[in-house]
Amino acid sequence: MRHSIAHAISACLRTLIALLLPATGRRRKCCVKTPAAPATPEPVTPVIPVSPWSRPWTSPSKAEAAEIFRRQEEARLWAEVAELHLQRERRRAAAYAAAGVDYPYTYEGAPFGAEAFANAMRESA
């Protein structure tokens, strides 16, 4: 058991040393190519980015700010109306269900569509 542990440790050490120390011998030397004569570089013109501090801060005008706030309020009201519509439809579906009548209530991602209710209504009649 001690021999196999010692063998494993020495094998790991040999591998690590082989990886970390530079290689010797002809086969392992890397072939170095002489670089070609460098081409004359083109003159570099410095590109200086435009600083944000080079011009004063421009805030939205009163009319632009009013338009932004008007659109936000309009979007909030539309969302509120849509939620009230959904709530009214859910209540209507619950009332019909309590009365034992199928109501064609569907929602996004429903496993069946409104046409399933139309088929059920035809079959029961």
C-alpha cells in the first residue's frame, strides 16, 4: 500500500516538474522564425472623444416633461381599466358557474379556447 502511494506521489511530482521546468533537447525546442521587415507604420492621429463636460447639461423642456408624465399616467390608467375588465369577467364567470351554466371564459395560456365552450353548448342542447 505504501509503495503504491509513493508511486502515485512521485508520478504526480514528475508530471508537475515536467510541466513547470523548461524543456531540454532538440525535439522540444520551439522553432523561431525570423520576423519579416516591419512595414512602415502609418501616422496615428489621436482621436479625442468628445467629453460630456464640453457642453452644458440639457434637460427636457417643460412641454417634454409634461408629455412624459402624461404618457406615464395614460399607461397607468389603461392598465387599471384592463385589470377592472378582467375582474368583471372573472366575477361574471363565477356567477354563471354558481348557477351551473358554462361561461366561455378564457385567459392567456388557457389549455382550451372559447370554441370548446361552443361545442359543449351544442352537445348539451
